[in-house]
Amino acid sequence: MLNSSIWLASVVAPRVHRSCALGRTFRLAAVILAAGARSRFNLISRRALACGYHAATLFSASSTFRTVLGTVFAVSCAGCRDQSPTSPTATFAGTYPIKATVTVGMIGDLVREIGGEHILVTQLMATGVDPHLYKPLRDATLAIRNADIVFYNGLMLEGKMAEMLTLHGHRSRTFAAGESLPKTVWGSDGADAHTHPDPHVWMNVQLWSQVAGAIGGELAAFDPPHAADYAAATTKLRAKLERLHEYGVSVMACVPEPQRVLVTSHDAFRYFGEAYGVEVQAVQGLSTESEAGLSRINELVDLLVDRKVGAIFTESSVPKDSIQALLRGAQAKGHVVRIPDESLYSDAMGEAGSYEGTYIGMMDHNLSLIARSLGCPSVEGFRKTLDEPLANKLPSAVSLPDRSIPASSH
């Protein structure tokens, strides 16, 4: 088996990258195969992924063949690394439009708005895709490898591809947009508090406006000739986001305070609750990979009954089973609770090309649906405020409380 594996390495190596030396590939393959250490394969495979090779190819093969492939890819990468002109700090020197690959729609929408005609965006995760569970396949890997610049959220949102994105950042321009916020913002509660930052920062529109500013700055640094265009687009977008934030504060203030309880499938709305004065309860933790325990279900059923919560919410990218279980549990105790016909957008936006398929549309939908469902039926939606001054469209007798972020946290 060992001899045949070494022979296989010698055959595959020149096919992976014809400009690399066969003799070097053959010798290193023999050394690694003879060692037979899985830890060495893990190291090699990580290096292969950093060069953009397809992860599924490595991890679907038999153990011996995995080692061969890992060796071949690593050697091919090592032998040809010097031919690549990219670097983590390089400015753009190619042909426009700039090819930007983004992971999730919330990031993609900011890059499109700010980049305008200078940027061509490729988005990896489509409508309804859960980024916590997303596994990159060949096309996604190539899109990252071939991009001029890559934008992702970070903070462990893209859990199963986080390592690949980090490694890619060692060789090409890559920007973790969510991690541009101060570390004091990333806090988490509960069991994840010491191991998992809360990645759902877009749920606070003011925070996401800061992220928009950071993306604008990154594009300006990457493409200095169009820095003025990016700065102007960023300023325009942030003005819209400030109005959206004010709208959110106002419509949630319209809900009677005892009714401001938001119950969802997973813990994606903590930043939302802090920004808009809502108590947030969830069945699952920060990641949808966490289990929905029976004890947590029973605890939330008791909360619904004791506090007479009138509505609970499903999420577009998360299975509805846990929320349906809460509904049945409350009904068994004689309490009627409603699930709105429409789901909230948590980890993914609406359909591409729709209003809800933009960040502003996504958050307008969430804010308006929550406010109407919890006790403010007069809410019409942020979209209808854009044709006239915001104050003329807010629910009557509602002031704008100051929920701005302290200057020290910027």
C-alpha cells in the first residue's frame, strides 16, 4: 500500500500544478507517507486549503489517499507560492470591476452599496442558508481563491469555513467586517460566554452602520483611486441607516413595556434587544448547532404562560420545530400564543431582488413585524417613511429615546 501510494503521489503531483518539480513532490510524499502521522496530514491539509484547493477532495478520501492528496497539494502550493502576486496588504492593480467575494447577504449588501460600479460581488450563501452550518464546496472555494478581495463577518458566524477564511487572509486581501467593531461589543451570555463571541452584530443598526464605515475604509485603502467615491457612498448609506435606527427605537417604544418580550428559535437577537429595548429569549444558543433541550422548552413555555406573551417568532433560515413545540406547550396549559405568518430574518436576508433582500429591507421587516405582533398595530413600516420626514410617520405620542452608543465604545 505504501509503495502504491508513493507511486500515486508521483502521478498526481504534476497534474495538480505542472510547473512544480516532480522530484520534489515525490521525495516529500515518501517522507510524509512513511511517517504515517495524522497530525501531519492535518497540517498539510490546512496548507492546501490556504492555497485554495477543494476541502471536500481532501476529507472524503481514504486515510492513505488523503495523506497523498494533502502532500501533493501542499507541495504544489509550496513550489509555486512565489508566482502569486497577491498579499494581505496589496492594493488593487487589476482590471475593473474589482472581484469581491462575500459570505453572507448582510455583508454583500454593504459592499454593493458602497462599492457601486467599481465592484462585482459574488455572494457565497444564498437566501435561507444558515451560515453556522454552511460547508464550502468547490465553487465557493474557487470564488474565494479567485477574488481580488474577500469580505466576511467573522466572530465565528461562518463556523465551518472560519479556518479557511483565516488562512486565506495570510496570502490575500481579506476583511472580517464584524471584527472591525470594538471587542467590548462582542460579549455573549450563557454557556457560550467564554468560547463563542456573538456574531449577530447586524441586528443593531447603529453597530452595522459602524461596520459599513469600516468596509468603506477598507475599499478606499484597497482601491485608492476611487477612495472619494467610496467615502461618498458610505456617508449616504450611513445616513439612511441612522434613520432606520431611529425608526426602530420609535416603533418598539410604541409597544407596551410589559409586552416587549421577543421569543425566537436561536439567540440571534441579543444586539437587537439591547438597541431597541426588548427582552430577548431563545430556544437555542448563539449557533444553530446547539441543541434545543427539553428543559429549555419547558422553561420558555412557563414564561409564555406566566407573562401572557402573545406572539413567538420563527426565523427564515432555522427549522420551525422548536417554536412549534412552544406553541403546543402553551396551548396545553391553556394559553393561546400566536406565530405570525411571516418569519423573521436572522442569519440570512430575503429573496435576492426583493426589498427584504437588502439589509435595510430585512431590518425594516423585522422591526415592523415584531412591533405589530407585540402590540403596536399602527406600524406601517420604514419604507413608507422615506417619502417624507421621519417624524411625520412615527406612531403618535412616541418620543425618540437616546439609545446611541457611547463615544468611548467606538
